[in-house]
Amino acid sequence: MSGHSKWSTIKRKKEKTDSQRAKIFTKIGRELTVAVRQGGSSDPSSNFKLRDCILKAKNNNVPNENIERIIKKAILNPNESNYRSINYEGYGPGGVAIIVETLTDNRNRTAADLRHYFDKYGGSMGTPGCVSFIFEKKGLLVLKKENINVNSFFEDCIEVGASDFNEEVDFLEIFSKAADFLKIKKELENKKYSFDYAEIETIPNTYISLTGKNLDNMQKLLDRLNDNDDVQNVWHNLET
């Protein structure tokens, strides 16, 4: 089996945003805060959303003391900064489908900012559901190929119920249904595999290629969206 490669795109995004580490820490801090409050527990063994957020924080090199401080603050100040999860959908230049996931304490501010970005760079904000049908939630697990018997690993993936996998030069990708993600991750970890990346992704079923001014404007739009503190994730079907 083979899935559309995601890790190369994610690595490029991580490398680009490493220079904006403070902004990354802010966004992940919001996710940790929401995970504690919604899960009702600061114990990652019982609060699975918090456990996933801690893994994401560590994957992005957030120091342990930062993680612990954010969790403690969320417990001690449960009514401070009441963030809401709101998704926005629209089209970028050339008809590229875009989903923007936000955590915001001011819906009007966030919507106005996003609409401005879309309009400025030749896109348009749409109504809920206008592009989400193009995307599918999938679990994505990534590990380096070094010291891995690829054939045995793929057999283990099939055994635990992975829906798809992909082999690249330096790494392996495993895809799963979103609902099976935690189960498959745990079962593969029980088989002594350690992952470099583990998250539920919003993956498009079709892709669009852009050139020239449309491509330039699309990149500027993505940069502005990702620079916004309220924006947690931006999913799109631009072929990269």
C-alpha cells in the first residue's frame, strides 16, 4: 500500500517555523490549556487529549518546565482565557481549498483577521462545510527507517489494523482511521516502535497545483494565517 506523503511537507513547515519558536509555544500552550480544562484532569494517563498535546509539545521542543507551568496555570485559573475551538473554511488563490483551525477568546476579532487575509491575497472565506468534504481525518505516525526491518514493520502495521503506509528514503509513514489512531499507536509502541511524529491530520483527497502569481499569493496567505496567534492549524490541498 502507499499513502500520499505528508511528512516531507510537515518537515518543511517545521523547519520554516522553527525561527518562530515563541509563536509555536504560544499556540501549543493554548492547546494544553484547553486539554486540561476540557478533560477535567491534569493526569495524561486519564486525559488522552492532554497526553497527545504533551507529545505534540515535546515534538516541537517545548521545554518540560514550560509544559508543567502551563498545566499548573490551567488548573489554578480555570476561568482565565476561555478559548473556543472554531474552524473556518474558504478558498485560496486558484481555488485551493483551505481549512483554518483556531482557538480564540474573541470570535469577532479572529473572523475579521482571517477574512482580511483571504481577501488581500485573492481568496475568499466560505461557509462551514464548503471545502471540508475534500478532506479526511487520518491518524499519521512517522518513524525513521534506521535499524527498522521494513518488511516486518509493515506486517506489524497490517496486524494492528493500519489502513495505509508509505515508505520514503529516510522514514516510514503509517496512516490509520482517526478513530483507530490511539489504539494503533499504543499497539505499535508495545511492539517497541518509537515515533518521531504522531498526530491526527486533516488530509485532502485531491490536490491543486499553482504557478506564478497564484502560487506567490497562496504562500503569502499561508504565512499570514500561520503567523496569527489564534490559528492552530491550516490545512489545504495545494500540491507541494
